[in-house]
Amino acid sequence: MARKVTPAQFNRMARQAEQKQKNAINKHNSQVKKLQRDINSYNRQVAAYNSRVRSHNRRLQAEMNRLQRVRSTTRFVAVQSATLTLHAAFDEVDRAVEHGDWTDEGLQLADLAEGEAANSAAVVNALLDEGDAPNTTDLRTTVITNELAGISADLDNRWRGALFSLDSQNPDAARHFCTSAREVLVMMLDFAAPDDEIFLEVPDCQKTPTGQPTRREKISYLLAKRGVDEVSLTAFVETDINDVLSLFRVFNEGTHGSAGKFSMLQLRSIKDRVEGAVKFIHHIIAI
């Protein structure tokens, strides 16, 4: 036999049901608001990304158009060739992005790759430009903050030493800077992808004549750790590093006279190119 419910009990049960309904509505509204915030945040990120991509695309196109107009010289034919090779490597990345299903991380790296291609063209244009610009920027200032210190104090010290030598009054500025900067770029990969670690994970990796994993193997390994398994991007990163190294070889030729016979505009462009490459590689190694 069912038990009778008193008016007081009924009212209490009704209030409990009403409160439960209110809690459910509040929870639903809270979830809707959170979803809307997430959507708005995502849309802002997409808008910012698209804006950055358009900016990089315009800059790359502008630098490549300018490169076609400037007068070529035999002194810088190697860096010009390296820049054109890097641009072709980026075109491969661009086509792969258009026809592939890339992760968000991969798309971000592809965006940064376009910036690297533009940086490469910009420094060649600066080298081919016989003019100069006022020294409005201290060559020893840098956008590199804690990236290298987070890998190794020695790497950070090497970079600071490279900047210290980059003085317009230092006739060996070119040699000192490029020697230290080259070590920084190469050692970043070695720290992030030690030979033993690669041999353990990829026993059949490609090796150099001295039996070490090739630079491309290191790059491929590091990209895979980021969840980015894209052949075109691996090739681009290797080409980008080679591009900077070719710049060092030319830079090393000018070891006499004020700042190694480079103008302030050229010195700043070279420094900016190296800084961009350091940040690009740092993003890949994700330490």
C-alpha cells in the first residue's frame, strides 16, 4: 500500500525537483558559454593565423620579386642559388599542405617555413644592395631570449659571444660571428637529437661517411616527435640550414676592413637571418 505524502513533503519534493532543474539548466548554460568562448578563441586563432600567413606570403613574394630585379654578382652567386633552392623547397611544402591532411602543428611549421624563405631572400637582397642604412639598431641586441639557455648554457654563451664580436669596428666581425653562429645551429640539432638516441629509435637510419646519423635523419626524427611526418617539411628544414651555412661561407670571405667589408645594413640582415633560423629550429626541437 502506497504511503501518503503530506503537503509539507510534497512541497519539499517540488522544491528539490525545481532546484535540480535549475542546477541542470545552469550547468547547461555554463557549458554553452564555455563552448562559445572556445569557439571564439579558436576563431581568433584562425584569423590571426590566416593574417600571419597572408603577411608571410606577401613578404615572400615581395622579396622574390625584388631579387629578380637586382643586379647579380659573382661574389654572391652561391647564396643566390641557395635562396632559390630554398624557395623551391618551400613550394614543395606549400603543395603538400594544399593536397595533404596536415596537423595544426604541421601547418604552424609550414607557416614558419614561409617566413624562413622570405628571410633568405631578404638577406640576399641586402647583400646585393650596394647602399647602406643608418645604424638605428644595435647589432648586439637580439630577439633570442631563453631559447638557447634552455638547451645549454654553453650554446647561449656562444651566441652572446657571436653578438659581441659583431661590431662595425671589428675587422674580423664576419669570421668571429659566423664561426660561433654556425656552431650554435649545428649543436642545437646535436643536443636535441643525440646520435645514440637516434640509433635506438631508428636503427636503420641513414649515416654519414663517419657513421653518424645524417642531418636529415636528425630533422626527420625531431619532426616525428612533434607528430609531423612530412617529407617535404623535412627536406625544407635541411635546405634551410644549408642555406644559412652557405651564407656563413660568403660571410667568412670578408675578414678584412671595417666589419669584414659588409655594410651596417648587410650585417643587420645577416644577423636577422641567423636569429630567424635559430628560432625556427628551436620550435622544431621543442625543448
